[in-house]
Amino acid sequence: MPAVTVENPLTLPRVTAPEGSVARPVLAVTTAPGGFEGEGFPVRRAFAGINYQHLDPFIMMDQMGEVEYAPGEPKGTPWHPHRGFETVTYLIDGTFIHQDSHGGGGTINDGDTQWMTAGSGLLHIEAPPESLVVSGGLFHGLQLWVNLPAADKMMAPRYQDIRGGEVQLLASADGGALLRVIAGSLDGHEGPGVTHTPITMIHATVRPGAEVTLPWREDFNGLAYVMAGRGSVGTDRRPVHTGQTAVFGAGSSLTVRADEQQDAKSPDLEIVLLGGRPIREPMAHYGPFVMNSRAELQQAFDDYQAGRLGVIPTERVPHT
């Protein structure tokens, strides 16, 4: 069960697509391959196999877990650099500690989001707290990478800590879907995340048999990733299930529906809806650097090796 929820969605502001909106067709459905990240925590690569023209301005997204760790098993990442983009870490279950070489960081818990603008560059680490390593426990979240336009790639790094209670909560017209607006806006309702590249990020919980059609900016692309459950996307009800991403075509609304029958482990359809204004600039991406040219990539590597992206702090960030 997601940490941020309400007993009765009908008490929330409701959203529906206006009459006459143009339904976005489903262009493709892909299945995320599994892998491991950092020190060995399991991930699903949500955007694998999708042409970048459909992703822009998004670069990649990993579903981290869902995994129930035994004592001693929780894992994170070692210190690593970033330059030229933003990372969005949305934690659904568990606790994660972030720290960087510029003095930023902190602890995020169930339902929290940390928005890190790497900009000109920094060193960064993500790790479970010692208490979770000792006890074990549930860990589940998403990490999304959002590109920055060339004009912003060398901006100063910054953090936004978005607590679960700060997200904008909305409901579908009949209350069958709970919508958590993390960033951007939906039907005039603003999420707390401040973005350099205009995007919308929504976590929707759709009850069995419920359908929701949302207004969607025509200048944005449209993506839907299923974190848990089964359902369909588009007006032609293209089937989707856990670990699949739907790519939408042009239009002014998008539709998702939850199957009547769900797995016992996932009583609802849990789906992340993403949209953004394409940057449409050349992209050179290798590992933790996202730039506009091979020369800029080489400069990023040179700066990292020369220690110009920062120095690893001697003290760990507090765990609260």
C-alpha cells in the first residue's frame, strides 16, 4: 500500500478530461528487463527498448525493488558522479539516505521524493540507514532521470526534498482513482516539484474495474509505467501489467483502466504517468554524464578525474 493515501478519494478535488478532448493512441507497450544497480539492489529498466524520440526529455527510469530484505541485505550505491541532468528518487516503501559533495542530502522515507539537480556536477551516494541494514525490511521506489537543456546543464547543483504529505492529491470523476501529483500540473492543480524542464509526474492508484481519462498537455509526450497490478491503456484497452511501459501518441487526453481482477499482492493498479516538453537537442549520454556532445562528455570525465566535481565528505549525512 503506498504511504500517501486517503480513505475516501471523493473528498478530494476531481479531475476529468474536457468534452471533445482527443484521446492519445497507444503506440507501443514494452516490458522492462531486470538488472542490478549500485552494490546489487534489483531494478527494472522501465525505458529499455523505447526510442528516445518518445522519451525526450526523460532519459531513464528504474523501478527499485519491490524487495523484502533480510537482515544484513539492504544495499545502496557507492560514491559516483553526475553532470547535466536531474535525478528524481520517489520512495514508496522504505528509507534511503542521500548525500553529495556540495553538502546536500538527507533522509527520505515512505512517500517522499528527492529531486536532485546535478547541473555542473557533484559526487553523490545513496544508501540504506544502518538500522535498516541491521533489521532488513521492505524497499520499493523509482528513480527517474530528467534531461536539462544545454543552457542549464552547467547550473549550480541543488536539492528539493518533497515530503509525502506535500504532494497534490486529486481523484478521478467517480473516485475510482487516487492521483498524486509529484511535479508539474494536472488540470490546473500544481504538484510541489519545481522543474527546469517542464514535466508532469503522477502516481495513480486505480481501483479494480475503475477507469480514468485525464487531460494531458498536447505539447507534452505521454508515458505510463505499471509498478504493480494489471490493467489497460488507451481507449482500445491495450493490456499492461507490472513492469510494462506504454508509449502514447499525440492528443489531449490519456486513459488507463484497472482490470476487475487483481493479484492478491497488488490489490490495485499502481501506475506512474509521465509527460514532458521535448528538449529536441543533441544528447551525448554515457554513464553518469548527460551532455550535448562527445567533447562535453570528455570534459565531464576529465573534470571528474581531476577532482573538479567535488570531494567525498569525511562525515556522513545525519540519518534523520
